[in-house]
Amino acid sequence: MSKPRSLSLAAYRVLSWGVQSGNGSTDTVRPEGELLWVHIENPARLRVVDDFCRRLMPLRPELSLLLTAPPEADLSDWGDCIAPLVRLPAEQAGAARGFLDHWRPDMGIWVGGGLMPNIITRAEERGIPMVLVEASVDIKPARSGRWLPDLSRYTMDCFGQILATSEDTARQIRRLGIPSHKVTVSPPLRISPNPPPWPEEELIQTNQSLAGRPVWLAAWVQDKEFISILSAHRQAMRMLPRLALVLHVADIAEVVPLQRRLSAMDLRCANWDDGHPIEDTTQVILTSDPEDLGLWHRVSAVTFMGSSLERGVGGHDPLTSTALGSAVIHGPHVNRHQDAYDRLDKAGAALKIKSATELGDGVVALLAPDRTADMALAGWQVVTEGAPQIDQLTDMVQDELDQRRARNART
């Protein structure tokens, strides 16, 4: 049941009236059945929302998803995700109504701040249950209506449940006049990787081929990093003569030139992609298939996450490696996944290096069994810390959609 409309809101809608075309993708046909709308204010949160959606979909296969970004967002910077990602229309009353008329979401989740009064209040009036996640008191009204009183309170109160990441934020929200029973303190959403299983027979055969040798993996390595990786491997082999390196190349076109370079450096190489066997004298195992990383993370006690030693790429996600029990080493250039690396570094589950020499030393140090075990335990705690929040939000969605379906069945 929607609340009585306030005079401030009525005035705001008049002042912010307008119908803007081009955002909201109303030229795209709405899918049949239930539709969950998830708005993401910050592109840094897209990956965690995508992870949540991937976990939700198997539990509710008939559910369709719509992800939205702020009106001014440049979607080319946001990356790929499981569902369509469109920009919301501008903060105009007519545009908000047009968006909701077209998409008719069964439920909405708003992640972060940047709350837009027109679309949120109209969603509430239509009986669309809304949850605010990682809440902050951050309202983005149209310029013409910023002076109106009570707009922040009325907008926040449209959410049935509000999850704040700190007690200070929760207190600010309650001071607006939001009922306490709506506001809960909950940690921010975290990616909780769930890598697919690997065929047990292949895993056993690979370990048998390696015959108990120490193994480290360099994953997603760029051509500019090859010399550093190989220098580090040579350095580490002085302390661990039987050490094997699994070198995963980010660009498949670099495999053949790199194989020639390894031969010129007198490093014995097996090209895994071409089916070359791993022999006792093999020093480097060369691969380029991203899917095979699921095998090599399991085999390797230590993983260097490439694309991080030199500027340009910004690193790759380390959490799958951590989830599979491999201690992580990384370079300084990991801005694309800074939060994940910061959490691993702080927990003692990753080692940051800046040079080939530091990498070689780090590989030897982390291959010590006690050090590997300590880092694996710390990493596991990091990758599982977000599971309760994901489960909580999943239960909210399931409950709200089940209740809505039951109400619709009675009408």
C-alpha cells in the first residue's frame, strides 16, 4: 500500500516534469514473467551485483533481470554482466513514469546512493517492493526541486528494507524519520566465488605427471611481463631446482613466439594447449586457455596474478585463485580489482611485489608448506566473508517475489 502523497512531492513532480528519450532502453521488449530490477550507482559495484545475480538465477530460473546505471553513466566503462545494463532516464517525472510503464518490474534493488526521487516514489506507488543496499543519505533530485523540504525522507521511506553498512549511516537514516524496523546494519556485498568443479581424473593425472614437484602459476601474463616472470623463475630455481612454472599467456597470439623465446633461453617447455606431455625435466608449462586455469589454480600452491606488474591492464580478479587454495602474489597495478587485492593484502592472504627479484624471492618464500597453509586459510576467510550478505539478499528477493506471486494469484 502506497503512502499518501506529500505536498512537497507533488510540487517536485511539477517542477521536474519532462520526458527524455534515449535512456532506459524502452525500445527493448520486456521479457515475459517476473522481472527483477537492480540499480547500481557505482561501476565498481557491478561485479559484485553480477555475482549476486549469477547465484540467484539457478534458484529462480524463470526470473528475468534488468540492471540500470545512472543517467550520465558511460556504459563502455562498466564491463560485461549477466543481464542487460541500461541507463536510467533523467530525473524527470514523465521519464520515470515511462520507464516503469515499459519495464513493469516485480521488485527493485537499489545499490548505493544517488537516489532519484521520481522513479523511486513512483515505483513505491505502484506497489513495487524496493530494497536499498549499501545505503547512504545521498539523494539526487532535479535542480529545480532541491529546495523542497522532506524530499529525502519521503524518498528513503519508499524502501521496505534499508541495509546500511555502518551504524553511523543507519543513525543518519533514522534521524530523517525512517522507522527503525526498516533499517538494518549489514556489511557491504562481497564477491563470494564458487568455481566449478574440475574432473577428478584429470586432476589426479596432472599431479602424477608433476610427481610431487613444487609448482607455481603465473596467470594472465602480458607480453611486457614475460622477461620478469622468466627471470623470477630462473632465480627461484636456484633454491628449488625441480620447480615448475605454469605460464598462462593472456594473448593466445603470443604463445608461439614465447615458445621460441623459451627455447632460446634453454628453458625446457611443454605446450599444454598442443597436448605436449609434462616430463620430469619440464621447467615451463605453457598454456593460454582461460578455462584451464581451474586446473592450474588447484595444482599450484602459489599464483602470480599477471597483468599487474606493468601499467595498462589493471590486473585480474584474484578471488577464484584464492578460493581454490592458491596463495596470491601480485604487482602494484591492480586498480580494476583494487578492493579485492586490498582485502587479501590486509588479511595476509596475498603478497605485493614490485620487481622480478621480489617475485622470485616471494615464490620461494610462499612455497614453504607452513606459509602456504597460513595464506590459504586467510584467503578462505576473505572469499567466504560475503556469503551471509549474499544469502540474506537472496532470501529477501525470494520472499518478496513469492508474496507478490501469491497476491497476484488471489486477484
